[in-house]
Amino acid sequence: MKKEFTWRKLFNDIHLWLGLASGLVLFVVCLTGTIFTFHTEIEEAIEPEKYRVEIPANAVPLSPDDLISTLQTAQKGKVTALQIPQDPAKPYRLTLKKEGGSKGGKPEGEKAKGSGAPTVLAAGKGGEGKNGGKGGPGGGGGRGTTYLVNQYTGEVKGTTEGPAHGFFEIAEGLHRTLMVKTEPGTLNPGKIIVGGATIIFVFLILTGLVIWFPKKLKNWKQGLKVKTSGNWKRINHDLHNSLGFYSSFLLLIMALSGLCWSFDWYREGASALLGDQIFKQRSEKPMDSDLAGFTAQKPTLANFIRTANEILPYEGNYRISLPADSVSAVVLNKSKSGFFALSASDKVQLDQYTGKALKVEKFADKKFNEKIAASVRGMHLGEIFGTFSKIIYFICCLIATSLPITGTFIWWNKLKKKSTRQVASSRPAVSRA
């Protein structure tokens, strides 16, 4: 007898077949997302000698300008950015691009993967970094190499590359493109597959929420708990049903924000919907400095930081982008740090000749839609509310990783049950005397 059509059955079927079709890809994407959540903390824990500095009795950091000048001389390159952490026990991070960008060995004073003994910054021959000729770390193009420098002694403690760096690069590659590599500007099939699976994941979350609601509303509490006294099939079903419901809201945020990396059309559509461009900092150019204010003596970085502190009077982390030419402004991004700290940063642009504030952008002053657009990265990575949100995201990602497994078991158990019924119904009836 053919079963009568119901909307619930339709949603069940959609949920089932979409889940089976995308399960393997979603498992990989969710697992790598879980692994990547605390990549920074893990890298720092593996090599604490690089990521921590001893605070001397006087605790007076050296001049940022002196640190930059010495590193540029030693490594024969140009420092493009400087990161100053709020925590005085963490080293400064100086991003440097090599001159020429030819291939070569490791940066001076480093052993394999930058894990050797720290050396004092000194002028001398600097080796080329990894992938130097390809615009990667240490190269003449790309983002350059980020050096960890002791701000009190001037020691180069290494670079951000290390034992865990390659592992997390693989995890990120699997998460974004399934490790499929193509030439820049060409279509990446791995990226399309991940994006397609993420779209399916959105539908799985929505149909899952519909299925979660019981036929009788009075039984709604059953969907909130796991019956540990039941058999393994019941426990597996409850884990899929209950944990999926609890994590659904954050998983939906992860999926919808993650699509901004997968498809240009989606990112542009989301930007139009929000009324503000997502990832606009990637293409946003610094303001122009007034060449009329040019003098032989420019303000020092200490002067720029002092001005920024007057505009943004709170303790926080600094990321300073240095001018790429004689016109661009000095850009300072400042953000708070802490267990519950909001990841969003405030931005100040200063004239490189006069130190005058050209533009101030405070996150708190932005409109709601602009705050959402500016927070897409933080919302996807779980950094939006510091370590607190990263812990919550880690748990949700772990649940998401388990859903394809528990869902497959539910389907398999139903398949076996259906097969058993068909066998039983095909047996001839035994007559009794």
C-alpha cells in the first residue's frame, strides 16, 4: 500500500538524500574547521620559546622605528606592517618582504622551520625565506614573512612558520578547496564542491529543524535530550536530533558566512543585501597624505601610536600598516583582547608627514548592517567574542562533524528495518491444525 503524501515525509526525504550526497565532503569540511579553530593557540603552545618574551626589570620596549630599521638591514627587505600586542610578554610581529624575492635558505639565525635559537638583530647577510621567489613567505611579492621580535632586546625569535604551520595549512586547504590547487584567477573545482556542499548544509539545517518538531507538540521536550537508557540505535538517533538542534543556529551562521569565500556572486549579493561591502578592507586603499606637509623629519611610529591612543583611549592590540609609497597614510587598527573581547577593530589613518588624523572609524559608531558586514570573518572563524566564542564554535563544529556519521547510521538502521519487514511479509503463512 502506497503511503499518503505528507510535508513531513517530503522534508525527511530531502534531508536524507541531500545528507547522503554531501556527507563525506561536509565531514571533511567540518572536521578541518574544528581543527583550525584553535590553530593560533596550538602553534603558540608548541613553541612557547618563540611566542613569549621575558619582561626585564625596567620593561621599556625599544623604539619600533629602530626595530624596523635593524630588521630591514639584516634581512634586506622592507617592513610593511607591525603588530604590537597588548600583552607585554608577547613579542612584536614585523611583516617583511624580501628584496628581489629569489629562492634561498632560511632567515638568518633560524634552524628548520624557524625553531632554532633566537639571534640578536644585526646588520648582515640575510637568507631568503621559504618560497621566496613565488611571492609567498619571504618573497618579494605576497604578504611576506612575519618575524617574531623581542621588543626589549631586539632578538629575532623566529618566524610564524613552525612545526604546526604546515599541518594547519593542509587543514585550511582541505577546508576551503579540498586541497585542489589551481592557478590564480582560474576556476577551482574544489572550491566549487565545498561551496555546493555548504549550500546543501544550509538546507540540511533548515529541513532538520522542521523534522525536529514532533508530530504532537506536547512531546517537544523529547527532542532536547538523549535517552541514555535506550539501545545504541535510540542513543544515535537522539544524538543526531538533539545535538543538531542545539548547534543549528551557530552552524547556520558558519555556513552562510563561509559562502562569502566560496562564491563571488554570493558575496556580492550579501553585500548588496547588507548595504555594505564584505571584505572591503582587502581592496580599500589608504587615504593620501598631504605632500605640502613634507619635511625631512617625519613623525616616529611612537608619535603615531601616541596620537592613536589619544583618539582610542583604551588598552588593546595594534596592527600598523606602513605607507607603501610617499603618498599613502599610516593605517593603525586597534582591537581589544581578552576572554570575551569583541574581535572588531577601530581604525585610524594618519598623515605620514604631519601625524594629523585623516580619518577615524570606530566600530561602535557603525550602523548595524555595517557591523555585520565587518564581522563576517569573525563570525565564521568564531573569533567574534574572543576565546569564549571560539570554545562555543569548537563544540558546535565537533557536533557538525558527527552529524554525517550519526545521520548515516540512522539511514542504515531504517534500511535494515525495512529489509527485515519485506522478508517477513514475503514468507508464506503457516496454517495451524
